[in-house]
Amino acid sequence: MSKKTELINFFKEFKNRYETVQAQVEGVRNNVAYTEIGREQAIKQLLDGFAPAVQLYHDKAIAAIDQGLEGLAERWKKSSTGKLFDAGYQAGLSNVVKMLEMGAVTEKEDVQNIIDTYLEDYSALALIKAVLVKSENIALKDCALLIPADNREYNRRILGQLRDNVDQNINIATMQTISKSWNSFNQGMTSVSMSMDSFVQFVTDRLGDNLELIA
């Protein structure tokens, strides 16, 4: 199962478990048979019972994000710096750069094929882009726009933000805080459910199977 699917499943499952407890807490809130002290004790018991599940979902989601980041870092390293000592690869890249500098490659389709060849080597793409930008051939200069942006740092940052949001929302202390008053309970509990929907939508639309940002 991909990291993307894991995260989506964790968020959906947590939302279902969470809303079940939310309904139970609301039932206690609405039950006139409870004294105020009894009501607080019953709600505390429900949340205490839910705490291990919250921690489990929190830890699983955090682990999936961390493992995704580690996998991406390893792949990026292998694709770029891992080829620095490959003599044949570097010789081929050097030849490509010379051909572009000499204007031996002029067709957009040929340039696209070159870009596709080095697609995951960000160092090579940066070098090729620098040559294209400096070219006096307008067609070649325009081909620099064909090179995809290096989104690695943005990818790290956005996964870091997702990790922080998981820390904040899949957290028993958050639920204990928002359960202390009727108004904050209604607003806060609904807010956490909405956050899970937002997480699912984000992971579905913006991340690939290995948590790499979709261009």
C-alpha cells in the first residue's frame, strides 16, 4: 500500500472513530439525568477511553509522513548526487551540454527528449537550463521553459506543514480542551472533522503515491 493510500485511510478512519465519540459526548451533554459533575466525569471517561486510539492514529500518520520524506530524500539523492561519480553518465551529460552550446540541437522535440532523459536529475536539469537561457537561438532559449521547476524544498515544507497539522488536530489534548464548554465543543469537534476532510482532499489532489508533490 502506498504512503498516499495509508494517509488517506488513517484520516478517514480517524474521522469515523472521532465522530462516534463526538456523538457519545453530545449524548452525555444532552442527558438531563446527569448532574454537572457527573456529566464532566462521564465525558472525561469517554475521552480517556478514546485517548489510546487518538495516539495510535497520530503516530501512524506521523510515521507515514516521515517515511515518505525519507523515501523522497533518498530518491532525490540517488537521482542527483548518486550519479556524480558515474563516468559514463557524466560524459554523456557533458556531450549534451556541448551540443546545446554549439547549437547542434535546434529542434524543440529533441530538447524535450534531452530533458526527459535527465528528468529526475535536478543538478543536470539546472545545468541544461543555464545553457538554454544563455543561448542566442530564441527557440532554444524558449525551451528553458520546458524544464520543470525544482520543487524539492517546497515538497519538504508542505509535508512538514501537514505533519504539524496532524500534530495539532489528531491530539487528545485538543479534544479535552474543546469539550470543556458547550459552545467550544460544538465548534471545535466539527472543526476537527472538517480538518480530516481537508487532509484527505489535500493528499488526494496534491500528492503522488510516494508523497511527492504533483506538479
